[in-house]
Amino acid sequence: MAKAKTTKVSNTHLKSAEKALTAWTDKVENGEFELETGTYLAFKSARDHIKCEVAKQNRQRRRTINVGIVSDPERQSYLRKQFDSQYAND
């Protein structure tokens, strides 16, 4: 069995293409644009495919969060004061 060809396209390009296809299909659905049925269906199918691929890529990314548990009450008090002074301007 032949191996499928793969390409590398950045998410920004995919998201831009998705926005453009969404705009076109929305305008057709609202009656602002007129497209041939086959073209409209191709745009809609491509948009759905791109949306699915972007969702898959976002799911694959794993991020870890480093959390340190502070059990010392004095340290907790110090960190609380530091946090309050740091974010008091927000």
C-alpha cells in the first residue's frame, strides 16, 4: 500500500484559509454571493476539513504546569503579600 503524501502547513495559514472559506460560504448562504453548487459544496467541505485538522493539531499539544505546594504558613503569608503587591495595579 502506498504511503499518503503529507505536507507541512502552519496553523496561521490554515486558520486564514478557514476564515476565507467561512466568509464565502456564509455570504452564499445569506444570498450575498452566488456560486455554482459544486463550488459551494467544495468550499464547505474544505472548510470543514481544515477545521478538523486544526482541532487535531491543537489536541496533540501537551503542556505541563509546574505547581509547587507550600505548606509553611510563613511562606504562604509572604507569597500572598508578594502576589497582592504585584497584581494590585491590575
